[in-house]
Amino acid sequence: MTEHVAGNGLLNRRGLLKATGAGLAGGVLMPVMAPVSAAEDWMTTSGAPMDEYGAPSKHARLKRVNIGAHPYGSGAGSSSTPLEKLNGTITPNSLHFERHHSGIPDIDPARHTLTIYGETNKKLQFSYEDLLAYPMETHTYFLECSGNSYSNVIFPEAADKTVGELNGLVSCSEWTGVPLHYLLDEAGLNSNANWIVGEGADAAGLTRSIPMKIATKNVMIALFQNGEPLRPAQGYPMRLFVPGSEGNVSVKWLQNIKVQKTAAYTKDETSKYSDLHVDGKADMFSLEMGVKSLITSPSGKMKLNRKGVYEVSGLAWSGAGGINQVEVSADGGNSWATAALQSEHRNLSLMRFRIPWRWEGQPAVLQSRATDDKGNVQPTRAAALAKYSKSNIYHYNGTQSWQVTQAGVVKNVYA
Amino acid sequence: MTEHVAGNGLLNRRGLLKATGAGLAGGVLMPVMAPVSAAEDWMTTSGAPMDEYGAPSKHARLKRVNIGAHPYGSGAGSSSTPLEKLNGTITPNSLHFERHHSGIPDIDPARHTLTIYGETNKKLQFSYEDLLAYPMETHTYFLECSGNSYSNVIFPEAADKTVGELNGLVSCSEWTGVPLHYLLDEAGLNSNANWIVGEGADAAGLTRSIPMKIATKNVMIALFQNGEPLRPAQGYPMRLFVPGSEGNVSVKWLQNIKVQKTAAYTKDETSKYSDLHVDGKADMFSLEMGVKSLITSPSGKMKLNRKGVYEVSGLAWSGAGGINQVEVSADGGNSWATAALQSEHRNLSLMRFRIPWRWEGQPAVLQSRATDDKGNVQPTRAAALAKYSKSNIYHYNGTQSWQVTQAGVVKNVYA
């Protein structure tokens, strides 16, 4: 027998799956008696030949969403991962979110170098080939734009959008590269080497300051993403990767690391990427991304076409470390049940959560709430908004609520 | 000070990296004093705009290798992952190896069903949409073709090929899908339900038998690969995924699972994918892939362009479980050092190993040897070959040896 673990249809996964005899039948889906499929075209004709570099099915209709062009210049803007089309935790490279400040440069690695200089004993310059011979590490990390989920901050009423359109400036990859501390050790840090300043080789020359404590912890010069060399849109041939920090500091097309006594206070960390409070003061260098979660299915603009059991599934992450718990509510936060955590990556990575839910046509509001391994709990929308000035769009990590109507239509709501 | 851990230049990674003062300088690479790069085109002109579905850099030249067309029919054959171009453990979907028996079908998921019948209480049929509502799991698994590395079996002299051309019928992905035992429980197994027989919806109608003990352990109906829906070349809209077993039983374009008392003995498991021994007898249903490892860098057709320290890096895996240890030799097996294991995925996944190696122009033969967590040790080439008849090309897991000449040229050798 299945067991209810919270209001409005949330079920115990273990109970559901261990049920003997009846199995999942009945509530879960309506299996029909049917003959073996008649032969379709694809069984009577030989299929397509192999190609050098594969592509998805035309039936899957996978593409980045919210592709924007910023009024300030060609190629500036962002594009978002269609989280509603994906499952698991890895984001395919072709669907990783993007944020560019002056388009995507096409860099020839043979003409690109990384220079480390400033408050160091030596000035060092590395070619791409040099770095490929260095000791590397491989880790799976999320990356989130500081401005992710801004629609739910700036619009007075909840916009009818998909989860990717609303929250798709977050993605997750297996990153491989050279730990930065090896290179800093080799350059030799002076006693007042308190910050590094990373500069990109794009036309925006994007430049960000990072405290040395973070720079020497787990930052890498990333060379590979999900196995293959970085894509141009992700910084080919090399980028900084700063795990758990706002995406903007993981400087793409990295060409210079200047070691300094103080931060640089560049345009990219003063006019943008600082967080205004109600009292007029602003946080600067507030790099760590907060604990956050999203239900990706069912989610905005989906429709439930039949009554029965659905898997409620989503993603959780925290810039402070790993995810310890994700709770799900089907009644707008009145009662909560603990979801199953299904990812193998536990630190600074996306975590997939899952819980079964029986929908019999009743109205519902689906929400999730993550807790990280430092004890941080994802705030409600109201609490997250109250933290900053109304004009601030950065570091929003409030609850995402999905309303399910009696017709099965799923919509973004503020709850 | 760096510490030698085996003959011919193998170094202690910890010692190398913890060296104070000098850092990695000197031996590792030759850093040069240089000014900050002069502005290249990509810094003076805005870059390309965003697109819906991204692509790699034209400079990276990523493509599958050994793209073959089988004489028996259009679209039959295999293509291999270019392991020498990759790092980390995940294989991007566009570069996953392929093996097709009658090309790649273009299946409309709305017209595709999965039927479970035979020795069951009920005959069940599932649409793609039905399965998307089921409880899913996410795991990172390797997949290896039973015929991987056949060049090193059939050629009397070692072919001068890349590691991908020689051994690239192995890849690794994060797979998400519905555990098969949920569906079998729902159908209800009769007392003589000893085998499942999976049939694909391709024109070859590829059909394989799997013992129930394996089918109910960790087999899934895979729907997503590295986050996105399966590619057509990998079985869209659904495939069986049988972790640790030869790739051929992970039947793509899965349309039928017939539950039987005995195996089906189809053409796909009798004329092929059975393993002939010297005495004329053959193994059938020898599904588990053996413990194996490969050095991917330096590897075949590469050239070492300077003396100094290189990272020797490669992949290890076992169909029996996880990898416990990988040893590396630089002197053709006379002495061995333990490599660092760098992957987060420990069970039935590719494992990345790494060890620093100082090359001062001396001739060398690089080898790796994996041990899995069941105590299985990868055999030498001679031992692996002695196990089967000379005409058998399946389940070869002997040592891969790379010769490094004094000129720095890296070549496949039999050692």
C-alpha cells in the first residue's frame, strides 16, 4: 500500500516501489492490453549512416531559451538552459547557459597565452600546450549566474514562463583543469598578495577580483567541460572556474591573472554584480551563491494530461557545499515531505531530487525547499526579496511555486 | 623535492605538488618572461551572437574516428570516441561511440511503444509519455562494445593508431531512466520467468537475451543521457541500459521485452557476440566486461615536443564494479607506481587516473594496469590473448603499451 507523506497527494517512494502484487499498476498509469507494434517505417528501411559529430533527435526540440541581445552591444546578453527538457544533473555542453558581455570570441589557442604577474616573485606565461601537460583535477560543479531567476524579482505579477525561462541561468558540468594554486605556487606569492584579478580576452575585457582565500582553495584553470575541450561560448581555450561562486567571476577566455594587494574595483564588479540593500548600501564581492532548489517537472507551461501518479523532480544546489535535504510541498507550504536525493555528486553540484505525487484533479501549489550541509535553508520568496533593495536582481534564491489547476495546467505563481 | 616512485621517471604526485619554493618550475615547463599579450582581433571586435544549440571550437577538431560501413548493409558498422582529445570521465553525447546493425532510425516517440509480455501476469504497453511520469534514477556508467580494441587482437604487428582508433569503443555518460524491475513487478513475473529478451525497433531488429538475475538488478529503461533526451544514435526515444555488460545487450530503440523461460538464441547472440575458445567451445551470454585500463595521454601518434614533466593520464573501468587501483609503468612493466584516482563515480563508471612523469629524452614504454574492487587484475596482452581462440575478437582487456622514442614519438607496441 502506498503511504501519504504530506498533504495533497505526496507519496512515500519506498512504499510505492516496494508494494507487492499490484506493483505500480492502477494509480501510476493506465497500462493497456495491446499487440506488439506493427512495423513502422524505421523497421523496414535501413537508418541513417554514422556522422563525425552527433546531434539530437529533431523530435526532441532542444534549444536554449530566452536568447537575449543586450542593448549595449552586439552579442551581449544571456541565454538559458531549458531545464524542463532535461533530467539527471549534467547539462549537455550545447545547452549550458551563456552570459556574454561582448559576444563569443573565436580564439586560436596557438595565439593565446595566460600570464600571471603582479605581486609575485616571477612573471609567468603559459601557452595552452603548456597547461595541457600540467597535473589536472576533475570535478562536477554547478555554475549559476548571479542574476538567475530575475523575472520572479522584477515582475509584480508572476510571469507565465517555463522553469528554464525563469530559472535557467544555472547549469552543471564535469570540469577538468589545472588547480590554480599550482600556478600561484610556481609564480611565488608576495606577502601582500591578497587578491587575484582575472581578465578575459573578449572584446569586453571582462575583469573580476577574487580574494586569495577563495583563489587558492578550489579554483581551477578549466580546460575541459563534460570531457571535451571548452566550447568557445564557455571560454575556449581556458577559463577560470570558481566553484560555488556567482558565474561572472569564472572569467572566460582568461588571459591575465594579476596578483594584487587590493581588489581592482572594475566596472564589472561596481556598476554590476554588486547587491543593493534597502538602506542604500551595497554588498561587493558577495560571491557565494545561496542554497536554492527548483521543481523542474511538473513546471511552468506543462499540462498534466491524465490523473494518476507523477514523479515530482527537480534540482537543488548551494554555493556553501553539498545538499543535505530537499523537502517538497503540494499544498503551498502547509505540509512538507522529504524527497529522495539521487545524484552522485555531493559537493557544489546540482542535486536531483524526486518524490512521487498522486494527482486526482485537485488544485495544488508545488514547492521545494533545500537545506545545505552547512545548515542553510532556502528562504521563502518574501524573505529572499526582503533582504535587498527592490532594484537588486542578484542572488535571488527564494522558493519557486508552481500552481496546478483543476484542468492540469501548470503556472508560475507567487506564493 | 620530487620523489621517484618507479623506474624511468615516474614521480610522486603529492611530492611534486607540495614542493615548496621552487613550485613546479624548471622540470615541469619552461615559463618565459613576456609582456601581457598584445590585443588580438578577438579583443578589438565584438564576438559572435548566441545560438540555440552550441558547437565546439573549429580549432578543437573534435570528431568520431574509425567511422566504418559494414559490407553487410548500409549504415551498419561502428564509430569510436576520440579518447586522445578528451579529459575527465564524461563523454559528450556527440562523441559517444556507436555501433549500429542497420543504421540510425529516426523514431517519432508519439508512434513508439514499449510492450512487456510473455511469462507475465499481464501484458503491458507503455508510451514515451507514460514512462516520463515514472520514478527514475540517475547513474554514471561506462558502456563498452564487446569488440573494443580488436585491432590489437587481429593485427600481427601493432598498428600505428591513436588510442581512440584502437580502443575508442568505450564511453561514459550520466544515464537517467526507469529501473526495469518496477515495470517487471507491475507486469508480474511467472515462476518460470528466467530471461528477458529485448528487441529494438531498428531495421536490424536487434534482439538480445539477458538473465533475469541481471535484468532485475540495475538495468534501466534509459530515457536521458548526460541530461538530455537520448540521441537517435543512442536509441531515442528509449533503450535498455545494462550496466557493466557488453554494449550490445543495452538494446537501442527498445520496443519489446519478452519474458521467457529460456534464452532466445537470436542471430545477434549466436553468429556474433559469443566468444570462441581454443578447444572449439564458445562462451555465450558472457556479458560482464573485464577490468581494463588505457593511458590516453601520452598516447599513439602524439609527439612530446619538449623535455620535462608530463601528466600521464588515462581511464580504467570494470564490469564487475568499481576500480580500486591503477598502476603505471614507464619501463615496459619492470616497475610500477600507483596513480592518483580522480573520478567521483566509483561504480561501473570510467575512472580517470593521473601520475606525473619526467621525460628527459629517454626511450620508454608506458603501460597501465587496473585492479577492481572484486580483486580482478587486468591481464597482460599475452594472458588476455591466450584465453580465447585466435579468431575471437570479443572481451579483449589486455595491457595497452605505448612506446616513446628518443625523438618523443609515441607509438602503439606489443609489449
